[in-house]
Amino acid sequence: MKNYFILILISLLFAPVLTAQNEKNKGEFIESKSDFYENMTGEIQKFNEPVKEVKKAFKMDFTGMDLPKSLGEFKYLWHNPPVSQGMTGTCWSFSATSYFETEIYRIHKREVKLSPIYTAYWEYVEKTRRFIRERGNSAFAEGSEANALPRIWKKYGIVPLEAYSGMLPGQVFHDHSKLIEEMTNYLNFVKKNSMWNEEEAVATIKDILNHYLGEPPSKFSYEGKEFTPKEFFENVVELNLDDYLDVVSYMQEPFYKQVEYKVTDNWWHSKDYYNVPVDVFMTILKTAIRNGYTLAIGGDVSEAGYDSRVKCAVVPTFDIPSDYIDDYSRQFRFTNGTTGDDHGLHLVGYMTKNGKDWFLIKDSGAGSKNVEPKGYYFYHEDYVKLKIMDFMIHRDAFETIFDQYEKNKN
């Protein structure tokens, strides 16, 4: 009897445990962590990596210089706030799009934000067509020129940014690295195998573009109305694109003639550039910004006197003294490759300091975002005179120069 009571007592004591063991267990998803392992592999990787040499660039020392420091020092014209072009080589589209937005405001007093990537999308399509027609003997890269926009808009129209950003859901910054790699590899394959079917190549490039950028809209709503890209250009943008001229200044072509700007980014070999001496180049530019016209400019941005922290671009005396900047020094640097067609920008304002002009430059590049005012640089007039190679301008700001071209037609 005693043993019987002992068994009952044991069963009562352990009943909850036995019951719990018969219940089904639940599972959950958790993040796998192995703190020691991750720390260990990180230390091993650091030990095995070679010590990287810190590379230093030779730059001008700006200490003690009387430089512009804020937007408030400049007289500037209306423009949309700066935006980032991200990891792309489409500065030409961002800068020229900004320029045309300002032109829309100047002419119509209408604030519009346009899509730079829409233009870039169709520029890649046009590059593909020429690549096929030239049997691969045509540049295919990210670069282009400001005058690509009139050419593309006449054919494909344009859309507002809200209708086509060129970014996929969740994407914060543009990144065309994989896009360019895939398109380039495909066209290299086409060239290697002599696959010169233009429509097939264009269709494939569009598929690649659509994957990375999204497909551009054929119709969209804007302020309660429906538009096609061409209707939007005709009814909202309302610019006469034939009124916009491109100006260069270099000695390898005759002055006061329309010439080809011989750089890789002029991949379609446009011969519509008006070539003028550098003093005339600067006079047009200075007069234009003072009279209410901004300019889309292009030139070199990789110089010792170019600093993203100071926000300024100047020409150091150890490069060339101010008084020696002329047609010859410009051409010398362009010919030997130390001046290149690096970057497209938007010149939106000016100021005079110590008897010299400074220009307010809106920039979509990453360097302009390092410090305040973000998205801008301050260019000294000597820098523009030596290193800026071309600009786009409305013909009304170029009117007094046309007489020289009439005299030199023959």
C-alpha cells in the first residue's frame, strides 16, 4: 500500500512535465549571428590584406585667399534646386535639362521639373542605331553634349520628372554601372559576330534599358491633363529649339565659322558649333549672365585649383599667370590633353570680387555635395577662360556676333 501512494505522488509531481513534452513546438525566423566567427574572419582578412598606400593629389593651397563662400554673394537667375546624377556619366543631360528648365521659366514664367534620364534613354537608342550603321565604328558610352537635348526632344519629346525618374522602386540614387556594362558587352558581341541587324540590336538595348531604368511612358498625366511626350513638349515646354546655339573657342578650327567640336562625347560629329576667339567667348558669356540668360557649359574639372571642400575653381599661378591666359594657352592644353571635355554644368549667376568675375555653377556631380552650399561651385573667370571649352546659349544673347559669321561664310 505504501508503494502505491508513492507512485501516485510521483505521477502528480511530474504530470505537468509529461504534458508539456507532448505539446507541439513552434518555430520562428531569426537572424543568424556568430559574433566571434565574424570578428575572427574580419581580423584575418585585415591581416591578409596588403597595406594600401594613401594616394595624395597635388592641389592648390587656398589658405588666406579672399574667396566666395555663400550663394548670397551672387546675383543669380531662377533655376530648380540641384539634384544628383548619382553613379552615371549623364552630366550632359542633367546640366542641359537644368538649363532648359530655366529657359522655360525665363520665357513663360513656368516652373517645370523635367526628366534627365528620359533624354539619356533615347540617346542610348540613337547611339545604338549609329553603332550598327557604322559597323561598330561609333562611340558608345555614357557621355554626350548639351546639344543632344534638342536633337532628342525634336524626335521623342520630353516628360516631367514625376512621369519618369529612371529609378526603380526603392532606389535612392541613379546607378548605371551594370546598365552600361551589359549594353557594352552586348554591342561588343554584335560587332565581333557582325550581327548588323539594326532593329534587333535596338530592341535588345531597349530591353536592357527597361530592366534597369524602367520603360519610359508613352502617355502620362500632368496637372490633371493627359499628354504624350511630344504633346508635353509642344504644350508645356514650348521652346523653339532652333533658337539655341553652341559656342566653342579653339584655334585648331577657323574662327567665325561653324565647326565640329572634336571630342569623343560629340559622338555624332555635329559641325554646328560657332567658333570664336576666347576674348569674344568670355564677352558673350559675361554679357549673357548679366542680361538674364544662363548658360549650359562644358569643360575640364580635374585641376589643381579645383576643390570640392572650398567650393572654388581657380587657376594657380604655378599653372599659368592670369595675364597669359589666351587662345594659345587654351589650345595648348586642349591639344596635349590636359584640358578635356570632362563635365557638363549650368552657369546660373555671377558676382564681382576684387575686380574679377566669379560665376555661380550648378553641378549634379558628387563632389558638389560634400559641403554647403550643396550642388554648387564658384568658378573664377580665369578658370572659365582657360578650362571651359563650350557653352549653349539662346541666339538672342549671341545676336551681335552673327555679322562676323555672315562676313566669313565664303
